[in-house]
Amino acid sequence: MDKTCTQNKLSEILNVPWVRSSLILGGILAAIGVTLILIFKFLELGASPIFVDTKNLVIEYGLAGIFVATILAGTIIPVGSPALVVIAASLGIHPMLLTIVATVGFTVGMVINYVLAYGLGRPFVVKKLGMERLEEISALWSRWGWIIYVIFGIIPVLPVEFLALFCGLIKARFSHFLILSFIPRLVVFTLLSYLGVQLGWWLGIT
């Protein structure tokens, strides 16, 4: 009974058009990324002088760029922060520092969404999300609560920033919001940083 109920809830999430399209787009971008990595490895571009200069530039200024990019990603500007974290780690930025900076930046962006929705109310959120999407998020929230927020936070391609706006709109408890914004992304960015380090070694970059 419980298993059937859970399956029905998961089907409900996957039947939401913008959730399904986000997962499909994420899969396509992942396939493109793998293809580019294989091309990079085959052509042995890691030793080229231009790439070495790029790597040095990223090591020197990359953390600031990642911080800004993840703040933007925490709002509703799709800048691809997971991919940026992998790239930055593969180019030699310290994975622990990278993880902390990216997580804090993304959390700041989420808080900005929360505060704007909290202060400006429903007209602002409707303008950003559209009425249909807002109603779909409300339906998901009514069935899942904070669990849906954690699920969206752990899966990088899902737009958890939309839920941050919703949390601000319904004036969800801020302490829960802050913790559940930070921890899932800390886990995600830790794994992506480790993946980036391994990728850098495999490509001969670091």
C-alpha cells in the first residue's frame, strides 16, 4: 500500500511538464558533456599552452567567479552551476574550498529568492513562475512538504530555485529553509568537486 502510494507520488512529480523537461534537458547536456570530455581526451588538449594559461587564470580568479555564478544559479538564472563546479575542480581549484564557496553562493541565491517572494508576495511570484507552474508547485508541496524541496535540492537539474520562491510566498519557516537549502547542495557540490578532481587527473590537466 505504502509502496503504491510512493510510486503514485513519484509519477505525479514526473508528470509535471517542467520537471520532465528539466530532467530530459539535464540528460542531453550530460551526454554532450561526456562527448566533449572524450574529444578533449582524444586530442590531448590539456597540454596545450592556451589551456595551461586558462587553467592558471581559473585557479587565480575561479573561486570569485564560482561564488557569483552560484548566487545567480540560486535565483532563477540558469548558469549551470553543477557543470561549473566540475570544470573548476578539474582545472585545479581546491575541492574543499570550491565546495564551500559554491554551496554558500547557491544558498545566498536561494535566500534572495525567499526574501523577494516573502516581501513582494504573490504578484511577484506569479510573474516569475506563471500561474500554472505556481499551482503545480503548490500541489507538489501539499503532498510532499519539505521532502520535495530536498529532492529538488539533491538532483542538480531540477529547478529548486522555483521552490525557494514558493517557500518565501508561503512564509515557510526560515530556519528549515536555510538548512535544507544548504545541506543538499553541500552534498551535491562535494560529489561534483570530487568528480572534477578525478576528471582532471584522467585528462592530464592536474
